[in-house]
Amino acid sequence: MKEVTFKRWNVKTSFSFLGYDFTLRTVKSPHTGKLARKCMPGASKKAMKQITQTVRDWRLHRSAGQDAAQLARRYNAVIRGWITYYGKHWYRNFSYRLWSVLQSRLLKWVKAKYRLGLRAALHWLSLLKKKSPCLFAHWYLLRATNT
């Protein structure tokens, strides 16, 4: 009898639903520790573009008359909402993207408010983070970094 072989198609299937992209991702099984490919949700590219555009529309660098506590009071509720909604699944990828967008805008605000260069603004922001680490909601996303 002739042995029948089947060709396995490597089809990349993905779809978007409610701001999440469901696509094949490599995950580690908590029980066996082995890597497996599963269809897992993550923040969609469209949602991340919308978040980035919203942060840009805030125009933080134009708020040079306000201090950091006022900015935190104004924007932390929105940031916490994003973290709560999108941070449930595929956390590392989302958290780095959100952190980098918000941190770059805060850096631009520090440069405009205190008229500092890039390195001095980074230093000022790192000192502020050490002084009050819970001031901005996104600062706990990447705990291992200094800035």
C-alpha cells in the first residue's frame, strides 16, 4: 500500500479584534517549559499607532509652565487605562512600545522646560524617577532600566 504524505502549509493567520492582533506567537509552556506556537493576542499595530498619535496630540513639550506632578495628574488615568486594557496579553512587547513613546515625550518636555541638552535631560529625568518612582504610571513597566 502506498504511503500518503501530507504537505504542511505554513500559513500565517492573524486577525484583529477589539484592538488586539491575534497571531501565532512563540510561548513557553508553564507546565513543561517547552516552547510552542500558539495564537495569542497582543496590542494591534493600529491601536499602538492610535496611542502614539494621542500622546503626540497631548503636546507635552508645550506644557513647559507645568511641573511633573501636574502632568502626572493629568495623564496617569489614561495611561493606566491603556496598561490595564492592552497589558494583559503579550505584556513585554506592549510595555516597551508604550514606555518608549511616553518616555521620549517626557524627555522632550524636560528639554523644553529646563532648556537642557539630551544627556542633561536624561539625567534629570532619572533623578526624578529615583526620587518619586510612582509619579508616572508607565515608569513601573520597565523596572530594570535606570531612565
